[in-house]
Amino acid sequence: MGDVLWTPPADVRERSRIGDYLRWLREHRGLDFADYDALWRWSVTDLDAFWRSIWDYFEVVAHTPPTATLADRGMPGARWFPGATLNYAENVLRMPGRADDDPVVIARGQTRPPATLTARELREQVRRVAAGLRRLGVGPGDRVAAYAPNIPETYVLLLATASLGAIFSSCAPEFGTRSVTDRWQQIEPSVLVAVDGYRYGDKAVDRRAEVAAIRAALPSLRHTVGIAYLDVADADGGAADRTQAAPDGAIPWAELAAPTDEPLTFTPVAFDHPLYVLYSSGTTGLPKPIVHGHGGILLEHLKMLALHHDLGPADRFFWFTTTGWMMWNFLVSGPAVGAAIVLFDGNPGHPDLGALWRMAEETGTTYFGTSAPFLLACRKAGLVPREIADLSALRGLGSTGAPLPAEGFTWVYENVGDRLQLQSLSGGTDVCTGFVGGVPLVPVHAGEIACRALGAKVEARSSDGSPVLDQLGELVITEPMPSMPVGFWNDPDGSRYREAYFDVYPGVWRHGDWITINARGGCVITGRSDATLNRGGVRLGTAEFYSVVEGLDEVVDSVVVHLEDDEGGAGELLLFVVLAEGLELDDELRRKICRELRTALSPRHVPDEIHQVRAVPRTLSAKKLEVPVKKILTGTPVDRAAAKGALANPESLSAFAAFAQRRATEDHPARA
């Protein structure tokens, strides 16, 4: 595979949290592992011993102890830590290694001045808001919904809701009304907390009309709480002290978070008691309401944040995310391992692509998480982050959301820093974590995800269902993980849940990605398996297409689909490109694109046709929509091919519908 770009230092076991964990295993369990591969194999073989070690090593605060670790190993339906009662918020707010006056929430954005909460202030805010929710009648099992951005109030609300045993759900305020109501009509929240708007770069976005429409569409609501955010400057971050009026008929946030003598308490709940509901992107049909539990999320995030990302009390942890993406839920577990978290709300490209890198310097960020498209955009723009910001504090850099190609890895080490560990990871909303990623014990190879995560038995399966190495296969998980969903909301017999993950391989989780796993455990994900390009019987992933095509200066974005031939022929490979401003697709550029694909990949990758479009359809979490595009091109009406409310740019679909109509009535355009 790719060149080695980073090697663990000789003293990694003395300096890293996973090294400390290995010493603990030796001293307390009598277990000794020569390398990461041996540790991983134990973690996915002896599930009881591994996950109990995570519980004990991190000293999980429980109100009643478990009677077992794994009562039922079958999937779906594995039962973890039966008998245990605990509370996610209690374990997060313990903030090990943090003094009361240590900053633990560092908020930056484009709507109001910087804000910081210390450990003491965070606990105080949660105490007040939990009391406020209790006054509104919120108790165990009630749903609290947040139409709010990545700001301290949203985080406080999550922890306060969890402390009561109530269930949290968030949508970012850029979500349109239909997208929000498609999600929340399913779970019927009793309390809505909403902002009046936000700023995105230098643009003010008023959301009062959307909030009114959402309220009208949710008859289950008993109370609405308003956060005056758009036109309010709050320099000290003291959300509880704000007195501005809330939207019509809503309770001001300041009233919800009013001073009170009520102590901060934590309702003990079962290990699998619902913590929050996340949603699939919902590109077709209603978004799947994925229920995650207190205990499973806590254990998984303790493991990943500390042992894989090496985060602890000395760290400031940032990930660029909105409250509508599971990476927000992942980020805000940081204090559970002692790390401070950096929250950012706004346009990451304003006033330019250097904004987040400069913020990293200003906040002392030690772990910088982002997406592969952001890193590739910085590369394409010729940005050299280490020249515009002092990034000497940065030890780790995370990339997810899409495969990061080898040139992205190389760009990071040449332009961000040559000593940091780059961790490309992949997972999903379904497990609220990454199940393949990085770890301090193994090297970083260009273009390669370094390892399978502890406790995640990830395999590649061939078309006949057998596990394969060094071959492209379906990504499956063959043993249960605690953070697999408790279930889907309003799915009493579990049929929707089984259909989503277990319909192809009974008893085995099929994730829907193509993956190649090499002999040393490194992984390459090449795109969604439902968007596979099958040329002459050879399966091709989409990620490598995009790496080549979007590496060209002329191309801003692209989407590729394969239309099968009903008569068994090769079918057609169609490439759609968004070009840089002012450019038009001509035969010369078509030839250049084909030449680059043929040279960098193979003749099989050369498209039959290349067309220019104004935009590629993407979900609100920026994922490309190859499958809906393919459906539209094969005659499915737009409204059935994709749920427009789940798209960041639903108007982009009209070009593909028009293209499909032309193809149906005219001869095909000249081939590229």
C-alpha cells in the first residue's frame, strides 16, 4: 500500500493512554500483548473479558453493578451488562483529571463572541437546566428536541436531558422544516428548544418561520424554549444570564436555566436505556430513527476517545461538525476522558479556508477533526496551514465523512505537520463511532485506514459470503458491539432494524460499504456498496474516481453512476462534473478527464459520457447521493428517488431529472 508517513515513537507505550491500558491489563488481568494486532484479536474474540476491562479500567460510575458482561451474543439482540444501572451524563461530568476552574467547553463561532465554560460552570449549567426541565414535567423516557447549532446551550441541554433519563434528539438549524418534522414526528417530543437563527459567515439566517412551522407540525409539544441567538452578542457565554425575549409563546432559555437550589442528581437507568435518537440521512423514505443507549455509547466513546485518539486531561479536542451529524455526539463525549472540547458554529470557509486552522492555534487545539472533503479543498486551494497558524500543539488530526486518498495524507504531512498522527476513520450514525481508524501503536500509511478498532470485528466478505484479505468485499461486523443501536424508534418487532443491517447475512451486520483489508490489518474503503460500479464483472468503488477527477484544477465536484444493461452488456458509466467558475465542459476537457482516469486507474474507469452540472446533490452532512441520482436517471420520479428535506441542495436534482427526460426522448449524446 502507500508510503509510511508516521511511525509510533519508541516510547509510545510509556506516553500513550493505550500503553497505560496495556500495563493495566498486565497488572490486573495477567494479559500481555506483543502488538496491536494481538490486542485486537483478543478484543474481538473474548468479548466478555475485553468489554469488562473497558468498564473496569475507566472506572465507570454505576448505581448497581452488572450481573454479567454479555448475556446474549446473538445479533441482533445482544444484551450487554444486564442488571447494571448508570447514567451517561454522570460519567461525562465526572471529567477525570480536570480541576473545577479548568476550561472544558471552548466555543467559537460567527454569531457571537467567544465563550468558555469551566468544569464548575458546565456542571452548574447542567444543574440549572435539569431543574428547569423537571419543572416542565420532563422525566424518564420523555423526548427533548433541540433545533440548535453547535453551541454550549445545546451541549448543556443534552447532558441535562440525559441526567433525567429523558431522551435527546437534535437537528441543526440549517435543516428545513420537512426534514425536521420527518424526524421528530416519529419520536413525538414534549419539549422543543430552538434558536431564532444564526450567522453563516457574514450571512444572517432567520429561522423563526421554520421554528413556527415545526411547532405547528408537532402536536406532542407541551413546551417550547427559545434561545435568542441570531442578534444577541453574549461575550461571557453565560447562557443562563440572558434575559432577551423568546419567540412567541416560548419560554426564554434564561428562565429554563434560572438559579435554583435543586441539587444536580442523576437518574439511574438500565445500560440500554435510550440516551438519544440519531437519524439516517433519509435520502429515500423517512429517516431511520436510530436509538442509542446510555451504557453502549459511554463504553464505546471511552474506548475510542482515550485508547484510539489518545485524548486525556491535557487535550483540547475539536471536530468540525453540526448537531445534525453523529460526529457531534462523538465530540461531546470528550470530557468523559478528561479532554476539553472545542465547539465551532459557522462557515468553515469564511473568510477563507484558513479560518479553522487559525482557530486551532487560538484555542490551543491538540486534536483537530474534520472531513476528507475539507482537507482536499485546502489542498486544492494551495493552502499551507502551518504557514498561517502555529499548529505546534497539534498531536492528532482526524478525517472522516469520505475516504481520504493517498494525496490527502501526503498533503497533511507536508503542509500541516510532520509529527502529528493522521487518523482516517470510518463508522457511522448506526454505531455512533468509527469501527476502523487509527491507534498510537501502528504506523500511518498513505491512503490507508490504519486498523480495525478494538472490539470491532470488521471483515470483508466476497460475493459468496466468505471472508477475504487483500480483496474488495462487503464490510461486515461479525460480533456485537455495545454501541450498536438499542433499536429503531417505533419498531416493536425489530423488523425495520433487522432489514437495515441483517437481511443479507443473517446474524452478521452488513454496513453497506466496500472495504479491502490487508494482511497487517490496514483498511481501504472505496465507497458505498449500493453505489458500486460494475464494469465487465469487475466491481469498482467510487472513491478512487473522485480522487482523480476532483484532483483536476478545472473540477470542483463530481458524481459517477453506472447504469446496468438489462441484456447483460457492459452498461453505461456516466460522470457528471461541476466545473470551476466560468468554465464550460468541452471536448478537450473531456479528453483530459478520460486520460487522467485511464492513466491513474484503468481503462475500465473511463466513463462513456461526461456531462456538466451546476451542483452535485448532497445530504445535509455533505455525503454525495449516487444512488438517488442513479434512480432518477433510470426513470424514478424525483420525489420518490430522494427525500428533498434531507438534501443540502434539493434543487440540484432537477438537472438530473431533465437529463433523464432528454435521454428517454432523444438519441444519446456523443460519447466522451
